[in-house]
Amino acid sequence: MSTSTRLFSPQRIQDVASELGIPEEYVEVYGRGKAKIDLAALAHPQDGAGRVVLVSAINPTPAGEGKTTTSVGLAMGLRRLGKRVALCLREPSLGPVFGVKGGGTGGGRATLVPADDINLHFTGDLHAITAAHNLLSAMADNACHFGVPCGDKGPLDPRRITWGRALDMNDRALRHVVLGLGHKTDGVPRQDRFDITAASEVMAIVALASGYADLEERLGRIVVGTSLGGAPVTAADVGASAAMTALLRDALKPNLVQTAEGGPALVHAGPFANIAHGCSSLLATRLGARHSDIVVTEGGFGFDLGGEKFLDIKCRAAGIWPRVLVLVATLRALKMHGGAPVKRAGEPDAQALARGIDHLTKHLETATFFGLPVVVAINVFPNDTAEELTAVESALQQRNVRMSRCEGFARGGEGALDLAAAVAEAAEATDKAPPNPRFAYELSDPLDEKIRKIARVVYGADDITLSHGAEKDRARIEALGGEKLPVCMAKTQLSLTDDPHVHGRPRGFHVNVRELRLSAGAGFVVALTGDMMTMPGLPKEPAALRVKLLPDGRIRGLMQNDD
């Protein structure tokens, strides 16, 4: 591949598609620099090796890890090395964009374009998912209002509706609401809840569906509540699944954008990893694997969350398995896991760093359990010292783990060349004997045993504790036939435990499960642990306070440090 200047500049989106070998007739252009890829492109003959590289991280801290920035930088570096690469990432949610985290398109010179569009409305996918979710909510309440029988199951019981509503915004005031107040014509009064769109089962379904027929079938399996006679009522019973599928027609098509250096990026679906399964869409990954030699994709938040779910949920559904795990860390995050306060995490502290490496080691042990070769990527910050970087490198050498520094934020693809070379070498070395899938649990295991195995293998817990409510949920889910489904853990991203204040590598703890929710359409059971909420709240000073439209039409403040 040529290394001309043009190659490292943004391209026409049609040329980006052409770089992946996607014919132009499959490219549906959305404004400037964005496109949808028609699902017919998935029937195009395979023309790449399709090696999947999973990027994950240690548990996040307020000091930041820059996993998306590293993913973008890695893809840029691989492209500079002449590799045919596809970057597959999730779509940002407006909740974090206007909350704490800011935008989700990378940072510095390792970013996606057009970043403002991607971070805001993009191609409308999240709005379509929100509308489809709420269409089902409205149709369920409408069935209650008129007492319409749901197939042969009879009328839906308004006291036993389990399907809430969705909104793509952090709004804690909507966690518990009352509907139907006012006149008799205003509906049946009842309690309800809102989830953020990223936690919607419809989001998970879009991320895991293999095509339109599968999409409609999955939507039809969503359990919305119970009939007056005690039978489970689904979206198909309410008659909503066909219309929901129509609303999601375009949302199911993967989105194509590019890196700041012109490389292809498929950005599609946006489930959070702490309250959902945290991976970009199955369709985008398949598309990237069909048309590239290396697919760089993320498992959101830490390896204990998005990484585990990528392997145990997405890989089961897609029939794929990564060749290499890239585990992202920063010196200051390691020092925070070693006990350093966030305000001093940027200062040299050899003892805190040594303790923090124990946290990193736990993730490496988990990767060994899954049988994955690992490259640790240290996302380098300007104040990192050579002594501390060398200390981490030496500790990893003793464990026979390869490490590479990444300066993608400051230098783009050039700053990720060493990491790219290490990852390419590790991935290509598996061609003759790719890693075999190994899951944390078997689908035949009881639900509580699946959760227990995740807690022990991935978190390092001694055991789990199910609340009385969770035990009742388990019995209900098993009665509905959900005992053979995978488990999606809803757990804080800040700790290996269910307590966000416990850093490092804790030992001798239990994981507390307070609630189980059946997501029959997505095809998993959600286990809510600790105090996890499926509708986040805004911080005292939300990022929205810094966002403004400039006179020239540009938007300022969507990314951190972009004031």
C-alpha cells in the first residue's frame, strides 16, 4: 500500500469504502463524510484474512485510560504499516457526551471524523432505537387502556408490565415515574421507569442481530409483561414487532466513517459495557472481517466488563474469536489502583505503581484463562517518566507479556507504529493455530452458576450473593425458559468488585446480585449488581455546560479538554 500524503488525509467516503473493497452501489451517503453500508455487502465474497483484535483495558479510573484513542491510533498505525485494517467501534450516546465522559471519537490526533456529527445525532441510529423502544411501550399501554387481548393470552395486566421507556440522555428524575394521571382517557395509571437508550434491549438486539429476519424475530421475543391470566406477553403478542423492525430498517445498516488519517471505521450500535454488553454490532464486525486483514474492535470499559461480554456473548452469537487482546493502561491509572489519589496520580510514585501492577496482573490472568495472546498498550501521557515506563515494561517481561508504548493522542498513527507492529506480529503468528474459543461458563450451567463463574474467574471473587428478589427473578426467568441464556453483568466499571470505591486487586469478596432481568430478544439475562442504575444521572457540573456552537458553525466542547 502506498504511504503517500494523500493516504494519511481524510478521503471521500466513497473512497474509504473502496479501500475496504466495498462496491459503491452498497454505499448510502449521509451528508458529508458519513455513509450507511447496505447489508447486501455482507454477501460480497470474502477478500481478507479477517483477524479480529480485541482492545480492552484495566478498570477505568478518573485519571483516564484512553482506550478508544488507543484503538484509533492502533488502526492508524496498522494502516501506515500497509495492513488492510477495519476499525469497529460503538456509537457515542448523548448521555455521556453531555454528562461526564464527553465525546466518544478518540482524542488528539487519534480521532474519527466527522467527530461532531458522530458525537451528536450521527445517522440517527440511537433516535430510531429510542423510537422503536417507546413504540412498544406505547402499544403495551394502549393494550391495557382498551383491554385488548394479546393473542390467546388475554389482556395485559397493567400492574405487571416489566417493559419501561427509553431516552438517550442522563436523567435521574426518570428512574421512577408514574404514568396515566389525569382523566380516564389519559391511560391506566401505573408506575414505570426510563432506561438510557444504551441500556435498552432494543439496542442490544440491533447490536446482535444478523439481518432483518433475525431482527424482527428477536424484537418479537421481547417480554413486556404478564397477562391477567399469568402468561408472559411479548412484543409479538402486542403486535409491535413488525412496526419496530420498520423503524429500525436503516439503523441496522453499519455506519462508515474514517480516522483523521483516512482509514475506514465502522461505527455502529452503542450498548454500554457496565449495564449492557458493551460491543459494537455483530454486523459491523462481520463486514470488517470480510473486507480486511485485521479488524480492530473494542470491548467497552475494563476487560472484566466489555471484554468478558465480547467473548461470552458476542463471540458465541457471531462464531468469531479474537486472535489478540490489546490491554490498555496508563501509568496514572495503575498508580490509582495502587492507592494514589487522583490529584497525585500524575506524579512519580514507584510504590503505588508496583501495587497497581497487581491489578493489571489480574486482567492478564483472565486473558490466560481465555487463551488469548496479550499486548499491553501503555497510553503515554506527557508527564510520564522513563523510569516508571521501564518499571512496567520490566514487570511485564518477567511475566512473558509484550508491552508497547502508544503516543497516538499526540502523534496519530506515527505514535502507534511500535504498538501496531507488535499487534500485527502477534495476530499473524496465530494463522496456523488460531486461539480456540474458551468461555467463562457453559450455557447449560444454572443461572447462578454462570454468574458465580464470571465472578470467580474474571473478577477474582470468592462467591456471589443473590438477594431475595434476585432469587425470585431467577425462578421466574427459569420458568420462562431463560435458564440456558448467557449472562450480561451490570457492574461498576471502576472496580473488580461491585463497589466503585474498591480499587486495585481486591481479594476475599462476594459479588452482590440484587436483580435479574430477562432480555429474551437480545438473548441474555441481565444481572444487576451493587447499586448499578440503568438510567445514569448528570454530574454536578455536566459536560453540557461547556458545549457551544461557534459563529462559523463548528461545535466546541464535545470532547474533554476542548473548552
